[in-house]
Amino acid sequence: IGQVYRELGDTDDAMKYFKAALWAKETKLGKSHLSVAKEYIHIGLLFDSPISPKHVSTQTTANKLVHQTQTNDNSKVCSVKADYEKAIQCYKKALKIRKVQLGSDHLLVES
């Protein structure tokens, strides 16, 4: 769900769902599970390159604007700003998990 919100340009809701997924996976699977690493990557990508409405298709933008008009909530579009330090922190956490789970010479760790 977070990825869909990200594609729509609604970074606040995307972050909410990515963090909820991270919490659920850490709680159920443990903090060193590969699924946890994937959520850190999702969150890192959101900080690394949040999608602004100008990068979303015209139809999607139109649908989003209709929704915003109905809810009177224009603040939700792209309020998560690029924060490269936070992105790097997330990527490093993901890399650490992958190194432990897959080994230093695995393709997902080397690249």
C-alpha cells in the first residue's frame, strides 16, 4: 500500500504504511529478517527521491486532486522532503541485515 501512495505522490501516507510494515515485520520476524531490510530500502527510497506531483501521470494527478478537493487536505502531497542522511541510514541498516543473512559476497550486498 505504501508503494501505491508513493506512486500517487502522497508521501505522508506512503511513509505511514512503510513504517507500519517495518514495525510489523520487526515484531513478527525479528530485526534481522530480509523482509525488514526491504522495508528499510522502501523508506530510504522515499527519503532519497520522494515523488512530487509533477512526476505523476496526468490522470493520476487529476484523480489525486479530485480526492484532495473532496477531503480539503492539500497538505498530503509530497510533504516528505528529500533527506539524504536519513536515506543513507536506512540503506546502511538494510545492508547490515543483508550482510548477516546473505554473506558479504552475495550480489545484493556487493551491488
